[in-house]
Amino acid sequence: MLGARGVLRALRYCSSSSSSSSSSVPREQRVPAVRLRVREALGAREAAGEVKVQGWVRSVRSQKEVLFLHINDGSSLESLQVVADPSLQNRDLTFGSAVEVQGKLVKSPHKMQNVELQAGAIRVVGPCDTLSFPLKLKERHPLEYIRQFPHLRCRSNVLGALLRIRSEATAAIHSFFQDNGFVHIHTPIITSNDCEGAGELFQIETSHEAKESAEKNHFFGVPTFLTVSGQLHLEAMAGAFTRVFTFGPTFRAENSQSRRHLAEFYMVEAELSFTESLQDIMQVMEDLFKTATSSVFSKCPRDVELFHKYVAPAQKGRLEQVLKNKFVTISYNEAVEILKQAPQTFTFKPEWGCDLQTEHEKYLVKHCGEVPVFVINYPYDLKPFYMRDNEDGPQRTVAAVDLLVPGIGELCGGSLREERLPFLESRLQRLGLGDAYQWYLDLRKFGSVPHGGFGMGFERYLQYILGVDNIKDVIPFPRFPHSCLL
């Protein structure tokens, strides 16, 4: 292994060799430096010619005869080691500063890395005041600390890893649907449709409207809201395409600062036509989860490892078992009986006809062996108008399903949709919604088919596979009262 003196001699040789050769080559014939991302540089298996790498300094170590830097550009959890002559050091070359380094990519003498960059020139693009910079060199900041700096926390290792995982998970979900014949639909964000039962709404007003009286003219002519779900719009598209999906932002005006809730989050939703089986919907849910998770683990192994090592040490083994085994299915009736016989006391007493609370969902998962659990056939009066009536006697139920996962509770929710016009008309009339949903009834008049679908909260999915306790730690920008990015 080369010592500091050996590295310095190699640098000086490269520098003098480069100078003598470049002086004999006309300026117009010189080959420009190839720009590489850190990930590309680290993946190189052999030495390369003149390259340029841009990024931010993660560490600086200056010795008498050699200068070591580690720089990162967000493309990889690992940083690239730069070895330079001490003469290239300057006072602005500090932790957090933005730099551009030009030199030769050479084989590294160290076992922990294939290559390193022997710098011929270092330019500080943007200096960083390390005294006031809230992230400190060699400190592993807890998530609670970096949450205070939403505009800077992406520069930490853990949030950088999270955002790369989030990017790969997004691509994996799109790939799954496209590989299985689904058409991607962009559903509206601004809508007059409140998707009955989906959650509290954010109503939209212009700044001018907000100053006027209640007797005002709406910008769109009717009250409009930020969407809580793209489902009903997807159902319209499912009348022309047998498989459709959407993946976009949704909004819930829930007044909660809990670890489980977000006002803005991303939702994955899909609709399948020509299906009369709830099992078909459940199979797509399970396949989506397993395919996307396997892809993320395969493409972001070091990023995922960071979470499973420092944030949730036991999560890796649990997920490996989940990916190998079939999900469990129980009925709502069975779930209530399990809860009634539970040895523990719940805050909310389990009774038939009552919705399952988070404490109930977590217990059911634990009871079934800490594996994902489908709960099917919920009471008719608990669920929205669009879910299909099972016509199953005095304890009337609908063909609905929730997927519960360990530590989280509900991850996905779906159902068969009521495609029978008389059933749907009757229920909408009882709810006083017949006029508002005339367009929805039209879908049942013109070529209606049995169909169903589901939705999955993207942030809850990430929270589960990474073992993160607070859902606000899996979004790019947390919205806290003290945040500068509200």
C-alpha cells in the first residue's frame, strides 16, 4: 500500500507528465476532461484519462505532503476520495463547500475502494461557513435534529439515501404497472369531486375570493378542492381501458401532527375492468408490493442498508420473510372475533359495525404472525357508496379489502366497485348525492362492466420498508410550524 510520500510522488509525476505532454499538443487538439458523476467514477474498474467531478466536500484531511478530500454529488451514498498536492488547499476548501475537481482517475491502493481521483486542479465553486452550517463533520445527526432544517437536510447521508430510495421506488412502481399492461392516467389535482368518504378536504379559493362575502362567485363556477383521491376519475377511464393507474399528490385536511399523518402525500391508485373477484385486486396489491420492494433492495442496497443498520436494525430480516411468503387473508367478522378474544385492553372497544382503529390493525398483524394481512368484507354502512354490495343477509357487507402491515396498520385499501345501476342509484338517492354524481351513474348506463381497484399511500409504503417511525421523515420537505418552507 502506498504511503503519503508515495501518493505525493505519483501526483507530481502525473502533473509533470501532463504538463510536458500538453505543451507539445496544440490547444485545439487537447481532449477535454470527461465529466463523471461520483457514482460513475466509483463504478470504474480501471484507470481513466482526464476527468472532471463536481460535488460537495464531505471531509477534508490535510497532511504535510498530501491532501485528502471526499466529495459527493448525491448520486451515491459513498463519496469519492480525492488525493491532491497540499498546494491546492485554500481556506474556502472546507466541509460543505461546493467544488469542481479535475484530474486522473487511478486505481486506489486501498481495499475499500476501486479508484480514487488524483487531482490536478480544485476549484471552490461555492464556499460553506462551517461554523454556522447546522450539519457537522463526523456527526451522525438524529432524524429529529435534521427535521429542523428542511432546506438543508437533503445534504445528510440519511436523507440523501431516502431520496434515492424514493426515486427508485417511484420508478419500480411505474415499471410494475407498465409491465402488467396498465395505462398511466394523469388525474386532476383540482377537482369538484370530493370522493365521498375519503377524507376532509382543502377547499380552493383565489386570494380575491377569500376577501369577499360568502355570497361569492367561484373561480370555476362551483366549489373546488384539492383532490383526496383519483379513484373516481380512474373509474371513468376504466370504461375505455381495461387496466389503468395513477400516481400523484393527494391532500387530506386532517388536523393532526401525529407520526402517521400528512396533509400532502402521494397515492398509487389502480383500477381493473372485467373482474368480479376481490382476490384479483388483492393479488395485484401483493405483487406490486413484492415487486417494487425487491427492485428497491436490488438497486439501492447501500441506501437501504443504512436504514436497516442504524434506523431499524431488525427490519431487513422481517421483510425478507414477507417477500418469501403469501399474505394472510381474514374476514372482517374474523378480525372482530380475534380482537374480542385478545388478552389486552384496547382504547377503542372492538364491536361489529365499528371501523378498525390503528391499535386493532397492529394487533391483528401481530396475531397472524407479523406478516401482511388482508381484511375483507367490511360492513356496508362503514364504506363509501361506490363499494359493491355483497347482498349477504342481515350483517350486510361490501366487497372491500384493507391490507395491514406490521408496525403501520393499513397500507392499501380497495374494493370491487358497484357496477349495477339500480344498486348505485338507490344508495346515492339515500345519501342525497344523486344529482352531484349523475356523471358517475352514466358510467353504469353505457357499457358498464364489473371492475375494482385500490390505493396505496406511497409514504406509508416507504415508512414500512425502511422501518422509519415518523412518516414526516420519508418526505422531501416536512411541513412543521417552525419550518421556513410551509
